[in-house]
Amino acid sequence: MMIEGVWQPVEPKNDAKDVAFRRPETSFRNWVTADGAPGSTGTGGFRAESRRYHLYVSHACPWAHRTMIFRALKGLEDVISVSVVHWYMAESGWTFEPGKGVVPDPVINASYLHEIYKAAEPNFTGRVTVPVLWDLHTGTIVSNESSEIIRMLNSAFDAFAAHPERDYCPAELMDEIDAVNERIYHTLNNGVYKSGFARSQEAYEMAVTDLFETMDWLDDRLSRQRYLAGDRITEADWRLFTTLLRFDPVYHGHFKCNIRRLIDYPNLWDHTRELYQVPGVTSTIDHWHIKTHYYGSHATVNPTGIVPKGPDIDFTAPHDRGRLEAAA
């Protein structure tokens, strides 16, 4: 993290009594809108324009992966440029060190992601995270909150998108989408981290119990309807997908989320394969970055840094989610 604009290679320790993992709030919460008007949680002034914005992501990070999926599905590849950080994150945080899959920073030729934060706010204090949406015109960070960036990508850039007709946040489903997102975020998206980074048996067991109660709930829900909010793919499905994609290869073993595997849930596993096979999605996935980052970067969880060979998972196997649509 950074404190008053200075990079800190070791994050200040929490109170020793605080043994549960707590994800810090994001720092930049502005919005890009079609006309530059204020968004729901920040200031206005950021108008959607082609090639005005640049996205910083990690292929390993599920939060950043959301933004890459929306960029691909909406057809914004030629509208919003992208840089990809190195898979390894240690004392220097996210870097642009040359390596497999790394796309360097073209904005300020940064070597480290924290340089981007400092360029936006010289006295910045907070975590240096991905994704980051950067405004090339004003030279600052618009947002580093993934849930809000994907909503910008869903609608703000429709005038430039190859697929403006694709709406993953339809107004009539927003209450249901928000409700589903809320539970999944706290117990599953973030629940895997609460389990993996817990510093007591009690904190771990509370987190992993909540996690699998939500997995059970989701599998039951998807036994009765094709998607999380009904009969069409929405934001809720994509926010869940990036966690499920990483579940068996990483979270099941590395984060001790091992009561059951994803493939033990017939409906969740089927649902994951359907989303994986949506055209354009595989272009956003780097399985090697995902596994190598988690097992190689978390020395407190995996001190040896050894990356397991398995499991061997076929996300391209046929699914039968269409049966629910046919039944309906």
C-alpha cells in the first residue's frame, strides 16, 4: 500500500485480535457517463469517449477479470485500451516487469502500478489494487472499484460499442441483481479470501461455512432457473463466474475451501461451463497467470511457492442449461 504518496513494501499490521480478513474500501469512486453527468457514487465530468480511457488489470485477479469480460462482451476492445501487470505480486506490489502475458504501461511508462496511483494523487494513502480505470485526457484515475467500472462499461460507452444491444443490468431486474450480488459478494466472492487469509481457526470456519451455504443456495437456485436473475444472463452471473472459474484450480486447495469442489455441484458447474463458452469470454482468461499468481505470490499461505499441476478441468465440455429454457 501507499502512505502519503510513499510506497510501503510491508502493510501495517492489524490489531492482533483482528483475525478475520477485511477487504479495504476502494479509493476512487468517480463515474464515466454517456454525457459526463455525475454518477451514483462520485463526481461527474468524465464523458464517455472512444480511446479516452485506459484500463489496468491483472489476469489473475477476479475483480479485474470482470472488467475484461464486460469490455469483450460489449465490444469495447478498440474503445478502451488495456495494460496487464505481471502475475507475481510481492514487496513491490503489482509490476510491469517483462514477462509472459504482461502488457506494459503506455501512459507514463510505469514500472510499478503504485506509480499510476501517485500520478493521480501525489499524497495518496491506501491500497494499490486492480482494476484501475484511467482518464487519458485529465491524467487521473476515474475508478478502482470493479463493481462500478463494469456498470460503466455496460452502458456508458454504448455509442461506441460494437454490441450496444447487450444489456447486463436491465432496469426491471436491478433489484434482484443487487440482492443476489450482495450475498455472493460477502460470502463467496470475498468469502474465499476470508477463508484463505483467516488468522484463526474460528475465523476460517465461520467464513468457509458461510461460503458453502451460499454454494448450496446457488446450486439449488440454478436447478430451477437458467441464470441467477431469471432467463437471461446478467451482471450477477458474470460477477459469480470469475470466482467459480478459479474455485477448483485455486480456492479449493490454496485457500482451504475444500468441503466440496465446484464440479461436485451439478448446476453450478453446468452454469460455469455455459458462461465460459460464451463467445469472447475465453479471450479474457489466462489460466497460467491465475494459478501461478496465487500459489507463487502468497508466501504466508504457500511458503514453498510450488504451483500444483492439477486439477485437469474441461470447461469446454458440453452443458445442458438449455433444458431449463425449454422447460419454461
